Amino acid sequence: ADPLLPPVPLQLGRDAGGRADVLVFNGYIEGCTLLVTTDLVECNDQMPSATYQRYEIAMATRKVDCEWGAEFVSNLAAYTLSTPIGPGETMSVESALPDRSTLSSVLFFDYGVIESENAIQLGVIGVMGITPQELAFKSKHGGAALEESLKSAGVFPLTDHTRASTIP
């Protein structure tokens, strides 16, 4: 039998076929999926954030959006090789969203620390889709205030393309 060729490393870039692997965890939230990259903390090419030297990316989506979400976080992983992302920051992503989406941007948040045996700060940065109104709220009040507002509304941390804005 022919040996299987290893996947193209993420560091070679998307144009060369490099992609981040994404793990899928069902049951994180009922009817939803948690998607987590697996290649970044081992990647010396990733740009450090203000919080972590290296980090993975996590996103919760409805099961129906699992394929879109996996593609999104894999692309975002490649982006972090040249541009850092960090908790409290936002990014406009309208062109990457499904046509039916009520969202316009994503909010990055601190998902958690990864225990490390060396001195490198490792973590997981969460990603949640937000509406234009929520982005305006974040611009005025900051990322921590938006995260609290989303938690109070009971929608955090789920990226749901059909939800109404929590900010009028």
C-alpha cells in the first residue's frame, strides 16, 4: 500500500494548501458544536497576541453551521500567522458570512489558558459572531462590556447567524 502523505503544513500558507486542523466537539451547548484549531500552539510562525505567545482558536456554532465554522476558524488560523488577534478585539467579516446572516463582525474573547511545561504563555482565543449594533456598542463601551452584555442576554458564546441583536 502507498503511504499516506502528511497534510500540507499550515505555515506554507493557504495558497499552497496549508490549513489548520479543526476538532469538532458535539454537545458543548445542546444542538451546537464547538470547533477548535489544533495546529497553532506548535507553530513558531504565529504572531503573539497581547495575552498569549501562542494560541488556538475556538468557536461555538449551531450544528447546521459546523462546516462553515470549521472553514472560518481554519482560515482565521492562517491569518494569525501574519496578524495577531486578542481578547476584546473585533474584526469585520461580512464577506465570509453566509448570505442569511444577521452578523457583521466577530468578537475575540479569552476562552482559557492551556497548561504549559515551558515558559510560553499558551491559550485559547474564542470567537463569537456579533451584529452591527453590538459592534457599535463595543466601540463605545469596550470589548469587556460587550462580552458581559452578551452573557446577560444568554447568547454568549454562540455564533448564531439568525439571532437578533442584543442591542436595540
